[in-house]
Amino acid sequence: MSRIPMIAGNWKMNLNRDESVRLVKAIAGTIGPMDDPEVLVAPPFTVLSVVKEAIGQGKILLGAQNVHWELEGAYTGEISPAMLKEAGCTHVILGHSERRSIFMETDAMIDRKSKAVVEMGLIPIVCIGETLEQREAGKTFEIIQGQLDGSLRNFRENKGMPSTAVLAYEPVWAIGTGRTATPQQAQEVHRFVRDWLRSQFGQGLSTATRILYGGSVKPDNIKELMAMPDIDGALVGGASLKADSFTRIIKFRA
């Protein structure tokens, strides 16, 4: 089965309204029909609607960077899955290492968010990854399995996960540091994740699920990463904030 690559840009807490509109229009103006790869941008909450309007009938997908698991209520400062859907989002990034480390999100919280997102008809992009200390201690696979077991617990217990769900391996030691896992290091973890999917959900879903790599992805390393059999795309941070660099990543086959 052929998995369509996805190149997703996580803008994090960057760009105002005008900058966001200019960036997404510049990206849209340089890419063709979105058959291969799929392109997604995840702007801050405050500009989701204007970015959606700027995309118009274009093929760029709109994602959010986080969400709460409840649909409404007394949760000051939070955003619900229903609100994201109304804003035009199709995807939601969950469990990014910055959410885990800075805001102390647990696997259990990410699991609840994943369930709520799917129930709303949105697609989760669930992030996993180990720190440098954990890698150097030889605990990479132990950490990855623990995050997968906990963050996708509801799907495991119900013996089913949507084939549209996306996973993203982001080694924490390579995010924003300029250090990148070698293609072989990334492939090793991606293969582990795919084997885990097969053990939990069967060969069909394991084969269908896209697993992105994130961690200092740039135009000069994307081609080597995408040559690996189990790397199905990239979750791009800093390089997604400039149309030129992001477009070059999107066009990795050129």
C-alpha cells in the first residue's frame, strides 16, 4: 500500500495576521494539486480563521497546535474540538514535546484529547519522542512504547484506531537544536512504531498509518529522510515559517 506523504508546518507561537496570510498565500502559489505530498499548516489559534480564508479553495490543509478534550465548559484559556472544526481545521497536533515538557501534559491527557478529536471528526497528529538523556541511557524504545501505550490507550482498548490518524516521531534532542537524527536513526524508530501498530491493530492499519519525522527538518536533509521506507513525511518547525524553505521541503522529490 502506498502512503501519501504529508509535509506539515508547525508555526508554534509565531506570526501575526498579515504575516500568516502572506506566508500561506506564498506557499499556495508555489505548489500544485495536493495529491503528493499533502501539505498542512498549523498556525496559532488567533489566526486560524484568517489563514483558512486565505487558503480559500486551495489544497493546503489546516491544523491546530493543541486542543482540550471537552466540547465546552469552564476551562478558561482552552479551545475545544468543536471550535477548531468551526474554524476550518481538519487536523490537530497532540502531545508535542513542548506541550509535554513545558505544560506537563501526560500521556493520559493526550489520550483523552485524541479520543475527543476523533469523535469530532478531526484527525489527530500524535507526537512521541525521547530526550537526549533517555537516548544516551539506551531507553529510546522503552520511552516510545510507553508514550504510544498511554497516548493511544483508548484506541487500544477499543481495538481500533482510524487509519487517517497520523503519528509523528520527534526526538526531543533534535527539535530546534540544529541536530537531526540520521536517516538511519529515524528509520529505526519509525520501524519500531510501525511494528507496535501491527502488534496492537493488525497489519492493515500498520501499513496504512503515516508516521512523520520532526526535528530540525530542513531543505538539505529532507530528501535523505524521505528515502527511508517508514518515514512518510515531516513535521516542520522553524523551516516552515519561510515560504522558500518550506516549499523546498514540500518539493523534496524535485
